[in-house]
Amino acid sequence: MRATKGLGLFLLLLVQCCFAPTYLLAQDLPPDDGGFDIETVELPDGGLWGQFNQFVSGSLGTVQADGDVLDRDISVLESDFNIPASDRFQTVLSLDAIEYDLTYTQDLRANVNKRRTDDCRFLKAEIDNINAGNGTGVGDSFLEGELAKVRARKSFPCPDTETFEPELLPTTREFEVTGDDVDMREAYLQWQASDYATLRVGRQIMVWGQLEYLSPVAFLAPTRTTNTSFRANKAELGYGQDSIQLSLFPLSNVELELIHAPEMRIDPSLRDIYGGFDSFSDGIVYAEGHTRNMTEPEISDYDFSVARLVYFGTNTTVALTAVEGVNALYEPVRDVELVRHGQDGVNCANEDNNEAVYCFSDDKGRQYTPSTAYGLELSQRLTDKWTLRFEHTQSEYREALDSFRPIGRSIDVLQPDENNSQTDATILPEAIIDGGKGRFHIDREQAISALSFLYEGDIWNINLQLVALQSEPLTTIDENLDEADKAEQRRLRSTVDEDDAAFPMFHVTRSLGAEEQGYFGVGSGAFFNAYGFGIFGGWTFAETLQIGAMTGISLEISENGPADTEFYHFDADNSIIAQIGVSYLF
């Protein structure tokens, strides 16, 4: 179910904000406030300060998860200020204080472990021969021994031990994201100019989409990844943007939304995740006079514009959405050029290596890719309890070529693949240089479709959903690079990233208690680069204390997933995650 590298991190984030929660309340479109109610209160007789609790509400929540691939520890204090409203003006103000600690674990690929063991043993033999005064073990050239050391140390560092056994080599690597933030979740003023127009100015959360679980349209909007609620709605999963929204109502059942945010915002934890998974290591070779650009991309350099047309009838809702900006769920891609030694005077030699055939130049750093996306939504009520819902998105994105890295070794010869067979290791770099003009990425067009049958009863909620992913290179150059990239994947791993995928999802939830203060359910969904099953449940005590829990296991679906590299990958097959959350409401 891997589908594409660009979609990989998108699926990874579903574990954080979609797989664990259960959405029991439908978010039908509109109402005309954009998809969620604005809470307003009247000034009490005792005055504002005498009745403080009438104006401030919120929650203090924490969630902890332990898993084979991801550990989470998140604490959030949410405060909602219920500000008095007039007939024409309404104000929303919400403040969050967040602390998070996320740990991701990747496994060493099995074939790399064997290859690295062989390299380390070879290096030890070289050093022993040199120390014994016998020259090198591969000929009379001291240079060959030095190159072997560079290759082993730069590609996969060897342990400082007398023996080199596979079990002595580190087989996993961890990446930890920690931070804290105090942020205004929402802060805007809404003015109802007339019955036909409403204007909002300030920080707003965008609520789109008909589907409650995996909503392709909802993920066109910036998403929050540090939520602690197990029964989150779409407003709680959105990440506020400083924007202007004009809503026009030419007819009583038609709404036209126009939104513009001059500077996009991204969840800080998501920004740190992207920075930690930069696959360009210190061992990568750059051309003489060129270095790795360490500047991190700023999403605030991009604006965000939306046009959205919605029709909402008694039983039918149809919506069209066009988004121009950056989809923050796709990781930034390094803008760098691959060159050949000697090409236009390029010198790939440096102090660590004097025989590299390929190297990088003109590194502009990692950058978000601006794109335009389109979304279609349809909701048709079939009976008083059954609803048919459909969503489709079409977008463009950019993915890095992660299957090749110049790391200080000559690759203009046949090299062993995972089966120790001699294969040509120059197919991809030559295609990049000759056919791709040195461009180290592929531009793709992607379509995501989801069809859902939703049952909403007094006690039971059932969601039956089918999701389809399609991706294809955008231009002829992208097609050539894609073919060469797949050839390199076969050489390294004997597996190829699939461009298309389809998978079913289901969620069955039952309300518990006389006042529906609890719930229990089972479901399936995206689980990193795999597909998994889970059970979840929760209970609210005395209307103030909420406790929720979830456990899930993934199935074997794909070798390649989000943020995977040539040497390490997220081994999500048969992975287990357990999560518990507690929230106090005030």
C-alpha cells in the first residue's frame, strides 16, 4: 500500500491523527460558519470577573503511546474563551500550551546488514595487512585500501571491535522530536455584513471534507499532529492559518468561500520531523567548491489561497475546492544537481575521496514544493441512518530520488546487489545527468479517491470505506527518471515502489452507558506504510474526566515507506502500537 514516496509521510501521520481517534459526529457541510459551531454567551448578571467560569472552558490532556515504530508523549492545555457576541459580530479565541516527545525507530535493511558486515570485515583485513607491513589484501596499491576505508566509514560506520559479526552491528536507528509551544489555536473576528456575506479575519481552522476517517479533501488543509483527543472532530485536527475569509451566499443553499493566507503555518512537531528525516548525511560527496546547504525551509515563505463552492440540500451536499499553496503533509525536497566528474570542469575529488564518479553541486537546500490541488465532495443521504459519501482529490507533488547517493566510492563499475550478483550501478545516475539535466527529484500527479457508506444509529456507528491511490510522473523527463529509479530499487532491494494502490477500511463503534458517556470500537486503516487493525474505546467520568485507549497491529504490505533511505526503513510489518490518553475538562 506504499504507493509513492511522497505519500509515505502522509500515511505515517495518519497514525498520529487518524488511526487512533474515532470520529463519532458527522461534520456535514456547511453550516455557514464553515463547518463547526461558534460558541457565544451573554454577559451574566454577576459581571465578567464574577462569573469567570462562564467565559473560559477547555481541557488538560495527555496521551502516551508505545510502539515498534513510534513512541508518543504529548501534553496539551487547551483554553477556549467564550467572548460575548452581538447580532453581527462574533469573536473566537482559543489558546494552546503543548509539550511533545516523539520517537521514531527505523530498522536496518536486511541486505544492507549483510553488505555492511562484508565491508567491515574487508576493512579489518586491509588494516591488518597494512599494520603487518604486507601492503593491502587486494593488490599492491595502498590507494585501494584507503578507498575501502572511506567506503566503509562513510557508508556504514564499523564498530571498533576485534571481530565483525552481524549481531555486533547496530540494526536500528532512532530519531526523537521534542519541543514545547504556546500558540493561539484560533483568534478571529467574524462580521456578518448581511444575509448574503460574512467576513472573517484572523487565525482560522479550515474544516473541509465529508469523510470522518481518511478524508482526502480534509488533508488539503494544514493539519495538527499533536492532538490528544481520542474523539476529535475535524476542527480539532486542523492547524490555524492567519487568513482572510469571505463567504458569499447568493442562494440560501449555496456558499462560496474565498480564503487567503499570506504566510502559511505548520505544526512545529511536523516541521521538526521533516528536519530529522533529511536523508542527506555528512558522507555525501559534493563537487569542489560546493557544500551541503543546511538552511531549513520556511513554510512562511509561501502563501495559501482557497476557492470553495458548496451546495447543501436536504439530503445532498456537493462541494468543489481549489487550493493553491503548499500541502504541508508532503516533506520538503532538496533542490540539488547531480553532476559527473569532469563534466564542464567539475571536480568530484576531495580530501576524503579521490575517485568519485558522481557528486552534487548547486545545493539550494530543502524546499517545499508549491502546487495546485482540486477536491470534489459528495454526500447523499440514502435513508434516515445510511449515507453515501465520496471524495476525490487531484494534486501535484515532488519526491526525492532516495535510491542513489554518491557517498565517496567509485560506482562506474558493476557492483553487487542484495543477492551478491554483479549489476550495473550507474543506470540511475546516468539517467539523472543525461535525461534529467541533473535534477534529483521526480514531479508527480496524484489522485486519491475514497468512497464510504456510513451508518449513524442511536447506538451503533459503522463506516465502510474504500480508498484508491494513483500516481504517475508528470512529464517525459519524470517518466525516464522514474524508470531508472525503479531499476535502482530492484538492484538494491529486489522491490519496487508501486504507483497505484487500493485498500478497504472499516470502523464499527458502539456507544456505551445510559447517557452515551463511553464508546468501544474496532477498525482498520493506514498504519505507516502498511495496513493495520485496531481496537479502541473510552469513557467520560462525571462529565469532566475522559480516558481513551487504543491498540493496533499492522499487516505485511510494503517494503518501502515514509522517510526510508537506501540503508534504513520503517519496518511496519506486524508492528504493534498501544496508546492511552487522559483529559480533564473544565
